Amino acid sequence: MIKPIFTITLFLLSIAFWPSSILVGQTKAEFEFLRRDMVEKHVVGVGIKSPKVIEAILKTERHEFMPVSMRDKAYLDAGVPIGESQTISSPFIVAYMTESLEPKESDKVLEIGTGSGYQAAVLSPLVKEVYSIEIVKSLGEKAARTLRRLKYKNVFTKIGDGYKGWPSKAPFNKIIVTCSPEKVPQPLVDQLVEGGLMVVPVGERYQQTLYLFKKVNGQLDAVPLRPTLFVPMTGNAEDSRIVKPDPRNPFVQNGDFELKPLTEDFMPGWYYQRKLEWVKDTSAPKGDYFVKFSNKEPGTAAHLMQGFAIDGKTVKSVKLSVSVKCKDVKAGFFPYDLPGASITFYDELRRDLGRMAVGPFRGTKDWKRYYKEVRVPSKAREALVRIGMFGATGEVSFDDVRTTFKKD
């Protein structure tokens, strides 16, 4: 089994306080330079070890799978919107999920959620065949055209509900699910070979855990990898979802960091963490624990994130408050590469509606409470809270991250 590694990246990561990371590539040579830099820093640099997976990520031209208007973000370690309320997963999460599957040249792989086709393209040189299903017709057809144009001859696509799998092509040695159901669909279990592996994010809409499953005696043995956030599996999976988010009552979960980490300091309620330490100290502003980020290299990611549903028609304003302590904090490559806390709002198509921020913070300071209040955009349907270093160096600690909302 693959052991969990320490970091992960986010769907819809528009990096607060970190615009210095956004570089524009126009030519093939420029894109290749950015891709190599991305692989070095955000794939190899954060723990991916499989030489074959690293080579596949290095050779897959991610910009070819993105809208032209978004190609300047192709080699950020970030998920990016591709239309129809969907995203292309970050390079790290694609590499991580691929490595977790332990791909072999003889494998027949089922992918649920073709999206842009990028994940299927990464798998292509590593396995015998990839069968990929997309429920959104326009996305599936576009991905199929892209894969054909780029000559991925062992990738086969179709439009359909991934909940049902692809019975006529079963069984599969491996299954990868790039959207989140509340629980693993039984048809996928049935179509996985005995001893086969499946990687899938499972759970509530905004509280998911990425699992690696192995089929043993017809049942799935589960290994939790880390908290995560994926777009929901739609169709039958969404219709049968029991626990649904309440956009009228949003709140931050485990904002005082008192819940015990799942594995290797992976904080419950939060996801996509980097360079985090869970610290026990009775001097913490609230409870006995807080989180600390440490970073020595300018521009390196060190953060935590959390998402929730929000209805901007009902919730009119939000106050974000947080306790912060700093030690020797200096800006990264640019003066605005500094620690902070923020909320970014998104509409129903996951388009960015703007961000409010508390901070930035610098220097050395003991614990102090900070807050900021803003109006919630009326079109807001989702929000992401981020805390972290955002490219700065030094140490910064956070505790009692809290959101207070006002309604009509």
C-alpha cells in the first residue's frame, strides 16, 4: 500500500496573497519550462516518488487540457475551472492519486469523471487501457476531441453516469474516481477485480476523505489517505446523498484545532495542508492546541483550507476572526507574499466572486486577535477559507479561526 505523504493541493486554488506564483507561458518552450518547475517544486518536492508517475506528469502538456483563457494558470499547483461547474485537478493531486493506484503496464483502468481528460492522459503511458466516463456531455465530448488530437490511442471515453461504471468493459484492475460520492457506488465495487485497487474521495459535500480501497473477498478494505475536497459525483450518486450541506448556516469546522489529526497531523475538517505542525500548548488562545506553519524557502506553499456552502441571498455579511502569532516572518519573493487568513466566494458555476482577507502579518508578534467583516456577494454559493504563509518565510501560528454570519 502507498503510505500517505504530507501535502496536497486544492480544487479552485486561487492563491490568496500569492500572485507572484502566476506566470504566463505562451510558447511551447515556455510551457515546458513552467511544467518542469512545477514538477520539481510541487510533485517531486512534496513527496511523489514513483519515477514513472513523475515522468508521466512531466510529459503531459496540462495546458492542452485547459481553456485558452486559463492557460496562464496551467502549471500552477492548482485546480482550475474548466466550465460546467467542473475543474481540472491540480498536478499534485493527479500525481498522488495515480501513484496510489500503483499502475502497471497490464492494467485496465476505469476513470469516473473525465473532466478535461488530463488525468486519463497521465494514466495513458502507465497502463494498458483507460476507460473514462463523463456525465456532462459538453465536457466529455471536448475531452474526447483533445485526447484524439494529442493521439492518446489507449484512452476510451463515453458520456454516462459514472455511478453505474462501464459494465461492458469490466472487470477493471484499477478504478480512479475524480469526483466525490457520499459512499462508494456498489457497481464500481462489482466491476473491480479481486485484489484490485480503487482511489476515491468519499464523504459529505465539504467534508471528504480520500481513500485507497483494495477488494478482498468481494469487500473493500479501506486505507484513509487524507482529508480532501472534490466536486461532487452527480447523477445517481448525488440524488441518493443523505447528508446535504445547508447553505443558510455556514460555519468553520474544527477552527480551534482541538480534534485529533487523522494521520501525520492531517487536521479534521481541513484539507490540502502543507508544512503544518499540530502544537499542544496550554497558552493557546482557545483550548490546548493550535497549528503552526514554518517555512524557510520563499514562495513555498504552507497552508490549510476549508470549504462550505453559502447562500448569498440569505447570508448578507461575514466576519472572519482569527488568533495569530508570528516569529521572524518576512515576505517571500514579493512584498505581498505574507501570511494571512481569507475567504474567497464562488458562484454556482464556481467562478471567483472576490476575496476578503485578514492580515497580512509580518515580523515577530505574540498572540493577538484579528478580524474583518464584509458583505457576502448575493451570487455566492460556495466559499473557501484559507490560512497560511502564502510564500512568506518564518513561523506563523493560528488558532480559533471563526466565521460569524449575519442574515436578513
